[in-house]
Amino acid sequence: MATPAPQFLALPTGPAQITWRRSARARRVSLRIDPRQGTVVITLPMRAATSAGMALLKTHSAWVADRLAALPAQTPLTDGAELPLHGKTVRIRHRADARGVAWLADGEINVTGQPEHLARRVRDFLRAEALRRLSAMVAAKAGEYGLRVRRVAIKDTRSRWGSCTPDGTLMFSWRLVMAPTWVQDYVVAHEVAHLKHMNHGPRFWALVQQMTPHTDQSVIWLRNEGPGLLRIG
């Protein structure tokens, strides 16, 4: 069956966009909120009808409305906008006549070029900063514990702050660069620990605790503040 086109549904808090997904691995209809796009995502098994998804949505309409209403406001990457970098607030400053591309100075991300390129250049700057900072943190932790890292990659993931592949590649969301450094420390420790234990068993968590003292508070921070990072850009 074809994947239905996006549509809108009237909720007490206003219209909500529904994005449909079909998955060969799905065994039942499910729904979730995409905090980055502010949409409702309904996943259907390959042969399920859209009516099953709509029925589930109507049953949980109050929950959906509450979750959408609780999303932080979206922050576009425009001149004068404020965003966090390593947990501290910085401001975007467009400098059309300056030389260079983008750089940080005096609490501002300075961006040159035409206005239509500003958002992309800010994202590129944040991705490069994420790769620089997180690669250094990975190298330090992996080296201390004698673990081999194949490479570090930066992605724009929707549901994971980091991941580890069996070949030793560590991947992180570029948005993690906006979190406080102690949160970054926990996420890096979590993924580096997977180089030794590809599971979430007791030995894995014991190693994470050796690598960082920030586990508990970071998990809480990411649960409460993480959705806000997904609303930036």
C-alpha cells in the first residue's frame, strides 16, 4: 500500500500536521511527536489502512494536543537570533561586508555573505564546531581506556544524540554542540563505552559511570531541554 500524503487535523490547540510512515518492521500502528518539525508522525505496518492510524490518533488526541502545545517555540537562524553554544547564549550577527565565512568572537557567531546563505552558514559552523569538540572528547576518553575509534561523524538525527556502529564509528547529532559541556561529556562517554560493550547491560553502565560523573543529571537535562535544541534552525 502507498504511503499517504501529509494532511492536517483540527485539534483543540489548532491544526496539526500529520506525517505518515510505512515500515516493514512495524507490527502495529504507532504515533509520536516529531519535535523538530512540530508534526504528528503515524507509523503504519505495510498492509495497515490509514483508518487504523486515524483511530489511534483520535483516541490519543488530548495527549497529542498537550505534547504539541508543550513544544518550545521554533528559533530560526536569522540575524540577531540567540541560541546556546556549549550551554552559553550566543547571538547570530550578519556581517555582509566582512571577510571569511563564520567565526565566533565576543559571544557572537559572525556570518558573512548574502542573507539567503546565513542559515546554512550558521549550521555549517555549528556542525564544524561539533566535530571539533566532540572528536577531541572522544579521543581523550577512548585513549584513556585503550579503546579504538574508527571515526567520528556528525549527523542531523531526530531521535538520537549519539550512536556507535559495530565497526567503531561514533555518530553524534550536531545539535549536541548547543548543550552544556557536561551533557556533551555524558553523551560522549555513553558512546565510547559502547566500543567495549554493545549493549546496555550492567558492565556497560559501570563503565559509563567510570568515564563521567554526569550521567543522571544529563539524562534529565536531555529529556527536559533536548526538545528545545531540536527546534533551533
